[in-house]
Amino acid sequence: MIKYLTFLLAMLFSSVAYAAAGTPVQCTYNLETKYIDPKTNEDSTGRGVAVAVDMSKYGLKGSKYLLTAWHLLNYDKPTIFLELPIGKIRCTIITKDEALDIAIIECQIDAPFVAELDSTNDLALKTPLVNVGSPDSIGPASGDGELTEKTDFKWVASAKNFYHGSSGGAEFHDGKYFGLCVSGQYDEHDPGFMRRGIAIFVPLKRIKSFLRDYQDEQTEITNKLEAEKKAIQDKIDKEKLEASKKLEADRKKDGAEATPPDVVPEQSKYLSFTDIQKALKEGRMPFCQCLKCLGANGGMSPIGPPKENPF
């Protein structure tokens, strides 16, 4: 019960406050993935880490968005949990790049600490770095190292604490996020043996390109939805206008059929009392008080058999 109340308070707090900038270890959280093993058809669990990163510049605001390695999540309908101080919180996959082995996940609540992206996109060899992971899944830990190799897509760094369980971790430069650790280096003579202390990571310039592509994709989707919404509204407005014009035309048509064409306007169709007196003095008598029945001669009907009432 206490944990549940704590969870609700954390969700409330996360909706009104942003996370603080934290140390590399504070921004790194254990990740647990539950899935059905396709080989054994049994429940299995994978472990790694994820790092909360400030990606608001790319449309992902708040500290509930984390970067991790895609291979940790690459299962059929995985259930993903992030281990926060209040307990395990469910996460969902936002987007991924299988070639780079990058994924963005969204936690149900904001993480308490968030890392900033480094402002530089390139580093010289032997630049000091801090690696953060969870060696043997014991929990987030950091270790000093340095950049040892650079290629177009993956860089290599010495990393004191990098080992199994550290996938999804990060390389930090001057306290800021610089690269996503996706794997270690395996012994060429023993493919199942990972050399401790060597991390292969995706450099920041590739991560920023990935984030820009995601932002452009979301902008394109938003613009498309807005265009579709506008097209629908324009169609509704056009149909309303056409219906209004048709209704007005029908009203005019109905009015024309009900009113004889030679009837004078409303304001002049009745005789005055003076006109009636004058007609009686002249020996004429109006049939009715509309000009159609009274005739054209002075506006009066002659004495005689009453005319058929047109109404």
C-alpha cells in the first residue's frame, strides 16, 4: 500500500516538475525486459541499463525518455521495466534504429535525474571518458577510461566497469552524455567470452542524427494529420454552404409558386377608407380589398356579380 501511494505521489510530482541534472550514475537505471523465449517458449528475462537524457530539443520533453540498446528490447511483445527508486515502472518503445542498435523508451513517470547531451560531436583519441553501466547486473556503476578507436558508426573506449549487463549504458565526457554503449569486445578465439573493460559505443553525432530523423518524422506525421484534418473541415464547410444555398433556393421557389406573379407588394395591396368611400359615391363597390380583385380602373371593381375570389 505504501509503495502504491509513493508511486501515485511520484507520478503527480513528475507531472509538475522537471528532473534535476544528475551525475552519470544518477542518470543511469537498470532495465529489465520480460519476454517469451522463442526457442524454449518459456518466460525469460533480459537485463541492461538505460540513461535518462534531456532530448527536449528534439521534441521529447521531460525526463521520462531514455536511450538504450535496441537488442535489449528486440523480442516479440516484450514487457519493459525501469528500476526507479520507488520500484519497477513500465516503459514503452518510442522508436528505434536497428542498424545502430539504438532505441528510445518512454517511462510512465519522469526519472528523478537526467543527463545533458554533450555540445561537441567529436573527440580526439585518448580523450578521458567515464563509462556507466551495470556490470553483471549488480547496479549502475561508473569507471574511468579513454577513447581508443574511432570509425564511422562505432567508437571504442576503455571502460573499467563495462561487462555483461552494461548494454544500454553510456560514455560521458565532462559529465555530459556522449555515446551509447551497445556491446563489448569479444575474444576472437572464444566468441562467447567478452573482454572486460572494453566498450563499443555509438558516438554522439550518430545519436543526434538519429534524433533529428525522429523529429523530422514526427513533424511530417503532424503536418500530414493537420492537412487531413483541414481537408475534412473544408469538406464539411463546403457541404454546409451548399446545403444552405439549396435551402435558400427551395424557399424562394416555394414562395414564387405560392404567390401569383401579378400581385403587388404587401405594403400597397390594401385600399384606404377614403378610396372605399369614393367608390361607393360613384356607384361602384369593391369586391375585396386587394388590388387584383378591385381591377385596374381607379383601383375599384364595378358593380355587378361578385368576381371569383382568387384566394
